[in-house]
Amino acid sequence: MSPAPALLVIAHGSRDPRHAATVHALTRRTRELRPGMRVETAFLDFNTPSVGQALSALYLSGVREVVALPLLLTRAFHAKSDIPAALAESTARLPGLSVRVADVLGPSPLLLSALERRLTEAGLTPADRATTAVVLASAGSTDPEAIAVIAEIAREWRHTGWCAVRPAFASGAFPAGFSPTEDAVRALRAEGFARVAVAPYVIAPGRLPDRIAAGAEAAGADVLAGVLGAAPELARLLLRRYDDAATAPARLPALTA
């Protein structure tokens, strides 16, 4: 039996050291869930190894099949452009290397479960759901597909019992229905909601998550949840995306030298 493809988790990267530490914690948790499977990490920017460096190291160790998994919540610019370009460069120079590209993480019920976990850890209980409005605060995007996904997640989450869920962005343009975190908190308060919680829809700490936290504090949010981080739901989701790519390659992009 041939070995299972290696999993290469590709994160954005950040100058903030908390970002890489969180990504590595998530990949460690993923390894623990699937003993014996090769799981490595690469970064698009700021941190090492780069995608090319990680694939070269895998190749030199004898790996010829890889599932590349974008550690991204939506299909925006990095998923559509940066990651495919980095993978294509590596497969062009590494003969016999086959790379299958997994889907981005979102949307998924497991992400909603991770958001719920972080709100519970921040102090909310099931009894608070009907009296709490939530700001779903993501990093921000100008990509129409990504914007539509975030809006749909907010609508879906609202149907689980929260009295309101409002999407917000930390940066960039603010399309219809979106606003900065602090404005979303103030708007919900003005609409009469006594308790407002902010749930960051981001994976790891960094500049934009800090901006979300600052906006929540400035607007007087009652609850600020932590970033998704190494939540067990995310580790399970990484394996789900890996399995989908490894077992159904015909439906997914494949890059070979």
C-alpha cells in the first residue's frame, strides 16, 4: 500500500509571532488526531518555511504526493492567486511531485461550532443566546465570493438562536451590510440589544484581530471571544478537507510536474 499523501498546511504568515505559534499549535493538534500522517506547515509571507521550501523538504525526504490545504476561511485572493502560483512554481521544478489542492476551510458547520466554543469560553451560556446579539468580525475582503460567504454565515448563525448576528470587517472596503467592528457593536446597541458579543472569525492573532479587539473595546462590547486558533473543531476540519482532496482528486485541482 502506498503511503498517504503528506498534508501541507499553507498559512498567510505575519510579523506577529503569535500568528505562527497558533498555526503550529493547530498543525500539532491535527497530527495528534491522525498519528502517522505527515503534516507540515508553510507560509505565504513573513514566516518560514515558504511554500517552495516546504515542498522541497518534503520532496528531498521522498514524498511524491502532497495535499496542499489553504489555511483560509474564504476563497479570496490568496486562495485564487498566491497559493496556486506558489504550488505551480514548485511542481515545475520538482519532477514527479503531485500536489492536490484542498478546499479552503469555510464555510463549514465545524467553524460555527468553533465560534460557539470561543463564545462559551468567553463566558456566555446557552441561556444567554436569546438575549445576546453577536458581531461576526472577519478580517475583511474585496472579493465578492468571500463577502457573500461571510454574509451567509451570519444569516445561518442567526437561525441557531442568537437574537441577532451582524457581519463586520476589520479592514478594507465595507460592502452593503458590513461595517467596522465598533460600528456594528454600536448599531446593535442602538437597536436595543442589551448584550453584544464580538466573535472574531479569524484563525490566528495578528494586526487585524487586534483591530477587531480594539473596536470591540472602544464600542463597549460586553463579550469578546478569542480567535479560532487551535480549536479541536478546526483540526477536525483540516482532516476533513484533506480527506476530501486525497480521496476525490478528480473534483479538485491537481498540479504535477
